[in-house]
Amino acid sequence: MSVNALSRLTDVSGVTIRRDLAELAHEGLVTRVHGGALRAPRRGASEDLEAKRVLARATAALVDDGESVIIDNGTTCEMVAENLVGRDIRALCLSLSAAATLASTPGPVVTVPGGIVETDTLAMLTTTAVDAVRRFRADVAILGACAVSAQSGLTCTEDHDAVLKAAIIGSSSRCLMPAPPRKLTRSSTYGFGELSNLDTLLTTTDIDPETLTGLQEAGVSVEVHDV
């Protein structure tokens, strides 16, 4: 929004609006631009953007019409949801962003698990979500990647997220994970699965050849896509 528009809406001077926007930008809540401000990108949203778009399209292409799908939280999974708009699928979405995207157009039958919604990510990670996932029998899961390595398997930073992702694996016949190369040499705190739990790991051609070989030798099928 522009400074002038904010000034009209709030009946506050432009000088005060500019000062307040500067403070909000310092806190990372908005991005300052000439003449106003933009909503700040959510955590991780701007990283590997083009790679995520490519991987999201490729992942969505592996979902068949008529299938039931669990869509994990995370920016890449939300991009997959964008590529599933209008498709004849039944989806359990673990973020409000993905759910709103899919439900905006006739075609998908969209469910959300309920429970507390995280302010930053709009994800639902509580026990309510875990219970909903365990009741939902999915043909395919779209898993968000936190950290993946041939040595440590599938890991993430938070215990509650690990519990949820493990439940997704347990409820799904096939598991797909789109992940840019920088996530494929990491290990995080909480494990939620082995590489063998993935039916397909999708990444891009700038993956290190040694890393690619290690993942394949660990038993996962890897699709490599051009950016």
C-alpha cells in the first residue's frame, strides 16, 4: 500500500506513516518500497523461487485425477497446490494458504484439519492435525522438505512437525518430496522418516553429482529437472 492510501485510511500524517513503516520494516513485518510498503514475504518464501516453481509443476504432474492427496505445509507445497487448482482430487491441506488456493476454483474437494493456525506460516501442526491425517487415507502425499541427507534420512527442526510428517507417511500409499539441492545435504534435529519412505524425490539439475549418487544409493528414486 502507498503512504498516501495509508494516510487516508488512518487519518494520520504521511510523516507518521513513513516512520511507522520504517519501524515495521526493521521488525521484518513489511518490505519498504518507494512511496509505500509491501507485505513481507513469509519465512522461506523467496528462497530458490524459480526452482520451487519448476519442482511444484513436476510434482503436481505426478498426481492423477481422482486421487486423494495430503498436502504438507511449506512454501513449495503451497506452490504444488497452485498447480493442482481445478483438478478432480480430494485434498487434505495442512496450511490455510494451500486450502484457500485449491478451494478457490471448482474441482477439488478440500478439507482442513482444524486446530490452531500458526501466524507466520498459516500451517496447522497440532495434535488435531495429526489425528486428521491418521484418519485420512491418501493415494499420494506431497511432503515438505526441511532437511534430507543420505546419512540422516528425513529430518526437520520441530518435534511437532516431525510427528505430523511421520503421520503423513503412514497414511499415504505414495510419498513425493520436491526439494531444491541446498536441502539435500542437511541434517536437522528431529527425524520423521527414511529415504526409503519416499517414492520420488524431485530436485533440480544443479544438485552436486556426489550428493545425487548418495541419495540414489540410499534407495530413493530421484527425478532431476531443469530450472
